[in-house]
Amino acid sequence: MTIDKKLNIRFMQEYQKGDIVFEQDSEGDELFVVISGSVEILQKQNNRFKALVTLGKGEIFGEMALVERIPRTARAVAVEDTTQLIVVDQPRFVYLVSQQPVFALTIMRVLCNRIHSLEKRHTDLLNERSRS
């Protein structure tokens, strides 16, 4: 995905290692693109946070809450110092989706990948249960 340099500078935020980008169950009105560094996505399970995935340069996260307008399903935490993220709020998202077909396709691809990952985890869990 290409995003012009003006958008990069104007909508970029920097995080240090351990900084929380957003909390699970918070309202989600923006998505993020990793420009540098990395971000870990964690989900609270049995009063503990479990790491789901670590995202790096070029990866998108936070899109589900933005698209569906539901609370965030996980916590996002910067893994490295000087992790830089582009922040895309709801108005910018609507603009980009309507004016940049490649951006819309990128978001669809990300959502499809998330669905496939969930399906695989679900199948793996069912297979584990059937073996026990």
C-alpha cells in the first residue's frame, strides 16, 4: 500500500517499547499502519493477556473495530522503541476507501486473512478436542 508523504508526516505517531496503542474493549475509531518497529496484539483470556501476533512494517491493524464500529477485541502494544504508526481515523478511512481502490482492496485482503487465520485456529482446536 502506498500512502503519500504528507499523510505519513501528518498522521504519524511514535511509540516506545511497552506503550499501549489501544486497550481491549476500547472504542475503535481508527486503524494503524506500521511504518517502523513492531506491535504485538494481545487478547485477555482468563485474566491474563495472551500474545496473538506480532506485526511489522507495512502491516495494518485495528481495522475491525473501525469498520464494524464495535469495541476493540484485543490490546495493541509497541514491541520496540521508536515504533512509528500511521493513524487513519474514520473520515480519512472513508475518503481512502472511496478514492483509492487499492486501499480498499488492501483492507479487504487484511480482513480475509484474519478470517482464514480464525478458521484455521478453530479447526485446529476441534481436531485437538477430537483426539483427546
